[in-house]
Amino acid sequence: MAKHGRIDSLLKAVKGACVHGSQKEPNTEEEKFRKLLQAKQKVAKLHFYLQDALGGSSATVWEVARSAITATSTASFGQVRVLNDLITAEPNRNSEKLGRAQGMITLSGLEESALTMNLNFYFTAGEYRGSTLCVAGRNPISSKNRELPIVGGRAFFVWHAGIRFPTLTLMMLPRIMAF
């Protein structure tokens, strides 16, 4: 009983924000939301590579801002970059193309290299075609064990949450790395 009471309370709180003003019948949206909350959790393990091109004519990462102390900071504090990286199935840039990783990375650590990341993984091929997975959080790049929160998504990943464990694979090609 208590579980249903919490769900009903949550539905009432969210109903005004999500459904108010909708052209659809409120019960349709409410029922969809209720089913999502009560559904059995599924686990998906994704494995893919980001093709970061840091320079050259095909660069996919660009610096768009820096603070007054970025140049003298040991951790490049205040540097802001935007990216639009290719997502591939294998480390090779010419392997199957799965989509794009788009977002912003800010170097936010004053004393250690740490990133604040807001990334959207948009899948254009494969099993998750048309789906987006959103990752946001702090990434202490010198730490061996890193976790980035998955905060949601759309299509296949609607209402998903979890943790992304990034690993870095340096390619031998100049100015290209995948992780």
C-alpha cells in the first residue's frame, strides 16, 4: 500500500508539470508514467568508442572559452570545449559508425585535472538508432576508477539512469583518441 501511495503522490506532483496543457487525455499520459514507474528494471551494457579529433581540418573538439587563469593553471582551469565526436563500434575510426557524441566539457578542477561533462550520445545506427543517452557530471581524469552519471535519455533510453565507466584508449594516429 505504501508503495502505491508514493507512486500516486509522485504522479500528482509530476502530472501538473508534465501533462498540464497537453492536448492528450491526462489519463493516457498518467497511465504511461505509472507503467514506467512499475516496470521491471532492465540493464543494458553498451560498448563503443568516441573518436576525438583534437586538431587538424577534421577536428571534432573545439575550445570556445577560457578563464583569465587558464594559461597559468596546472589543471587548465576554466577551459571550455564543445565536441561533436563520432561514435564507432570498434577502436578503428573506419569501423561501423553508430552515432555522435555531442556536448560540452569544462576543465573545472583548480588543483587537479577534472572535467565537468555534459554529453549527449545520439545513436544513428544499430540497435539504439534514434535514441539519445545523456551523461552529466564530474570526471576526475587522473583517477583510475571513474564513474559518470547517466541522467536520462530518449526513445530506447527514456527514464534510464545509471553509471558510465569511461576508459581511455589512445590510438597511434596523430591527434585522435577514443574513450
